[in-house]
Amino acid sequence: MNYCKRCLYPANHPLQITFDEQGVCSGCRVHEEKDILDWCERENKLRGILNSFRSTSGKIFDCVIPVSGARDSYYIVHMVKNAFNMNPLLVSYNKHYNTKRGIRNLAYLRTLFDCDIIMKTVSPSVVKKVTRATVRAMGSIYWHCIAGSTALPVQVATKFKIPLVIWGVHQGCDQVGMFSHLDEVEMTRKYRKEHDLMGFEAKDLLESCSELTERDIEPYRYPHDKDIEAVGVRGLYLSNYIRWDSKSQHEHMMKLYKYESADQQRTFDFYNDVDCFHYSGLHDYIKYLKYGYGKVTDHACREIRLKRLSREQGIGLVRKFVDKKPIDTPLFLEWIDTEENELFGFIDRFRDEQIWQRKENGSWELKDSILNHISDTGVEAVRLPVNETCEFFISPLRDETVSEDNYVLVARGYVGV
Ligand SMILES: [Zn+2]
């Protein structure tokens, strides 16, 4: 397997990656723009765009912002509402795998930013049915979360005739350099289907799983083009206009609003995915079983590029976490009423054979790993300096008496601050 000489990404990255003559990946090259572009000018450009969406009558919302109890939500609302003085309508898809910490972060977000919010909780039986179908069809326990949280904001925007949806970071740009920041790429149905949803739109799922009905997949349908065009809905990514640095943004939010971070099972980034029992657990372990690497590699690549980790430190973190078994598997199996063998049997069908091979006794073996590429020729020539330490902090709990236990759907709408 070919690995980037600067970061840790392999050639089989599912978002597709290319390497230049120095062996540096497209993600690292586009990331160099973060230290070259004039971000004041970019932010002014964003201000101009946002001004053109400001409601003159004040009767409707200026934009829709998708939020959750983690993952840049505070930062995006902070920037849009407090820095740019827009009037956003918040939208949240309930992913059903909520931790109490995530529920609390979302409750404080609702209260502190004092915005209207629309929350959608799809019926538990439908979510389970859809998840059983996506495990079989694509080896994913998380499709409904991604499909629901990317469809709902656009559904709300078309329904309430609000022509702007504001997203945070564009993963294709940030991880693999699919686009330059200057392309100012916006959310499209095509990108969502091919990359976010692993090639499966809701209607494709309907075709491959006879037990699902039209009604079951309705929450996951992206609105029709003619409805989107009638309102003129656009989906902007803030990361094209603001120099994106998830770690420092989260730390800023921890200081300003006491955003709660949390220890994570399979990575050193304690900030991004604290709202979900499975994202950094079973879901990420499945990613490893498919592609031979997990979120820890994504996080290490990001921090290498932001000059907070050396390539060797990043590899050390990958070694520590990449094959660690998740502890949340029994919780998921109980929720969906499936046996462990059955679940992992489905996942095995989606192992990428560029990186995994099956041995005669039926077990799987990695053909290669970044651990074998520590001192590849050419690494020194493209090395970035390390300018900062890379420490992630666990913030104090807002409520010391709570403990994480089984699933909780949604808490009350407000908190005392
Ligand atoms: Zn790279």
C-alpha cells in the first residue's frame, strides 16, 4: 500500500486520494493553503455572502444550521450568530446513540445561544429497521445518522423557504484535498450520495431492502431538485472561508461556553464525537475492519498538518488505538437485536481486499500498515515542523452526579445557566 510521506493516509482512503512526485498526498497539498491564503479576506468574502442572505423583513430566519451535541456545533453557531450577527434556525437530527454528555451539550447550546431549534426524532422501530438494512447493504451502523442529519436541514430549508444552510468543515477538502478552498464548493446531492452516504441514497436502500417502505425512508430523503431550486437553497461550508482548526476551535468553545469534552475509546481527540456511544467505538472499529485504518489516523493526519504532531508521534498514536476493540458492541447488539457473529459476518463482506487478506483458517490479516512505513525514503524531504504540543483536555462535567448509561433519546429543552 502506498502511504503519504508527510501524513499517514493510505492510497485506499475511501474519499480517494492522489500522490504527487514527492509522495505527498492531495490532502496535505491542499492543506498547505491554510498557511498561505489571506483568511481575513476570505472572512470578508463570507461576510458579504451572508449579508446577501440576511432577511430584510426580519420575519424569516436568515439561515439553517445543523447542530448536534458535539462536532463543531458550538463553533458554527457562535460564528454565525455572535460574530456575523445572523438569525439562524437550528436543526438537529436525533441520532439515537446519544451520550448524556451530548444531550447536555445540546441542551446548553439551545439555552446559551437562545435560538429556535427544530429537532427530529424518527421512531425507534424505523431507525432500527433502517439500520438493519444498512448493515446488510453496506456494512454501516451509522448511515441513518449521516443521511438523517444531512437531509433534515435541507428539508427544513425548503419547507420554511430559508435559502441558506451553513455547514462546518468539508471533509473531502480537509482530508483528501478533493477541492481547493478557493473552489468554494457547496453541498450537493451528488457529493452527499457518493461520499457521505457511501453510494446509497434513501431510494437505493428501498430497492435493495424489500422490508423497508416509502414511509420508513422519508426522513432520509434529500428534497427534490425542483423544491431546492424553487427556494434557491445553497449549502455553504464555513471551512472555505475560515481557517479550520477543530482543536483550537473546540478549546475556544470550552472556555467561552463550557463545552464538555470526553475520553474516547479509539482516538486521542476528546472533542469531536462526545455525543455518540458508537461513533468513536463500534462505528470506528468497523471503519478499521473495512479500510485498515480508523479515526485515529484521520485525527493524527489533521494534527500533523497543523504542525502539532510529528509523523512518528502520529504513528505512535495509531499503534495505540487502531485495533483496539470497542466496548460499546454489546449495547448496539442488544439495541438492534442481533448476534455478534452475524454483525461481523456482514462487515466482512465489505473489507477492502487492497489491504485485508483472508487466511486459510478464515481469519483476516492486514497486508500492510502505516506501522511498516515509519522511515520510508522521502519522508525527511517533505517533513513539516512541529510548532505546538498536541494535548487534548477533558473538561469538567457540568453535572458531577450524572453517569453514562444506556440510550437516552432527548432530554428537556432547556437548562438553568
Ligand atoms: Zn498526506
